[in-house]
Amino acid sequence: MARAVSNGIKLRNTAIVGTLGFLMFFPILWILILSFKTEEDAIRAPLEVLFSSGWTLESFTTVQERSDYFKHFTNSVVIAVGSTFFGILIAVPAAWAMAFVPAKHTKNVLMWMLSTKMLPPVGVLVPIYLIFRDLGLLDTRIGLVIVLMLMNLPIIIWMLYTYFTEIPGEILEAARMDGANLREEVLYVLTPMAIPGMASTVLLNIILAWNEAFWTLNLTAANAAPLTQFIASYSSPEGLFYAKLSAASIMAIAPILIMGWFSQKQLVRGLTFGAVK
């Protein structure tokens, strides 16, 4: 009887999880279906679209001919990796100091940093735009690297701080007693122990930077335009080109989906780092 109840609960939970997973994945599946349709088929009723027999690569071909996909892809890679790299360089010493040499107001500083993520980006768009214009950073990769690094820095510091606090301070003290200086302590003791957490932080920040649309649409035009700009270019005053927009979306999200799929074990391991002692 107990086994039957347990199996019933497992079956119910599996059904709930499967349903939620399908609902979350369905928008991507629908975009994928539309990307293989003609524009005429894409604007039909959903059931007509789903069961129509017309499947074509025309939208992908048109998108590639009209836009330089690889230029936008390269910009996205440079911006995402660059903002993550410089963010980690700043966040590691900041998180180390807050975790192992806390001050009286360390918690308040952490809360203040996190509160900056609650500020609507449009509230600071004008001053940042004017600063970037005067510094010649508009429509440049370095400009987007800087702004995305600053936007995601609070999250990076918070995550690293959480991981670092799970590492016993006695280990670092033992390293100091053995003659390790600060650089050696961070590079050879702290970093190897926090690799799972740091890896998940890097992956999450790359995803956030890759998907960022507000700043990329407002601070770029052509030269440094990433894949978010590439997608937006298929919305025009004449209307939306659903099939081409879907094809562009699939081409833009495919790299990050593939990366997330192959790194999901590392991401989950890092996000649960220190959760069980």
C-alpha cells in the first residue's frame, strides 16, 4: 500500500514537472516551427500553421543574405565574454574582502549593490547615453562591455560572496602561516576551491549578457550590434515578418541554448555549491 502511494506521488510529480517543462519550452518550439514556414503560412491560425504541409528554409536563407549574421554573432561573443571576464576580475577581490575581511557595514553594502538591480534601466539611460557620446563609446564593443559589466557586477559579487563564505577561513589562515601572500592565497587556495561556484557565475553572466536587449538596442546602431539587434531588425513600420523574425530568433538563441545544454551539470553543481554540508 505504501509503495503504491509512493509511486502515485512520484507519477503525479513527474506529470507536473513534465507539464511545466513543456509549457516553458513551448514558445521556443513554436518559434522553431514558424521559422520553417513561409510568411503566408506563419500568419495563419495556430492549428493551420501546425498542420500545414509547407516546410522551407527560405526564411533562414533570406535572413543570412540580408544580414551579416556572423558579424552580430562575433559581437555577441566579444561583449558577453568580455563583460564577464572584467566583471570576474573586479568581483573576486571584492567578494574575497567582504567574505573574509568583513567590515561593520558589509551587509549594508551588499544590500545596496543588490538594490541597484531594482532600478529601471530607462531611469539612467539618458546620462549614460550622454557620457558614452562624449567619450566616443557609442556603437562600440568596449562601450557595451563596460555597461554590461557594470549592470551585472552586483549579481557576480553576490554569487561569489555566497560561495566564498562556504569556504572555511581556517584554510586561508593555514596558507598564510605557510608563507602565502595575498595573490597566492587568492590564486592557489581560494580559486581552486571555489571553481564550481565561479564556473556557474561565469555561465550565468554570459547568459545574462547574451540576452541583454535594452542596452544593446539603445547604445548600438551597426558596428557593435549583437544578436539582439539582429533580431530587432526584422520588426519594421510595415509590420512583423513572423517567419523571418522566428528564423532570426532561432539563429540568435541557438548558440546560448547549446552552451547551456552542455554545461547544465556544471551550472547546477555551482548553483548548489555549499547547499549541503
